[in-house]
Amino acid sequence: MLAINCEPAQRKSVLPLLEAMGITFVPVESDWAWAEQQYGVTGTPEALLIDQQGRIMFKPAVHDADTRIGLERQVEALLDRAQP
């Protein structure tokens, strides 16, 4: 899981928000130009599933139970690929 904070000035509010959501990792800090160039991110929130080589494999959109099942399958597919 990779989280990118494209608004470093909001650092003081981002970390408490993530903590309240039960997210225990620290987001990468960058700017919009880097996020767009590297991952095609032009707005937030944006979700990407990235493989071990840093390639975007899926851009999941979770809106309901059916799309959540799709996300679970995408995560499983990535984990299966990572197995030796």
C-alpha cells in the first residue's frame, strides 16, 4: 500500500486522520507534478494497486459490496504473483 500526500502543508492534519482510520504507515510526501508523472494521479483520493516493480496493475474503485469484491480479487491476484 502506498499513500502519497501531495499537500505537505497539510502534514499536521494528514497523520491524525490516517491514525483515526486505523492506518499505521506514514504516507510519502511529494507534490502534484511527481504524483501525476509517476502514477497519473491528478486528484485525490486515488487508489492504485502497484506490483513489486512499481508498475500500476489495477486502479480499483470501491463504491459498494460488489466493487469491494473486485478489489479483494485484485489484491489476491497481486499477492499470488508475489509468491515464489
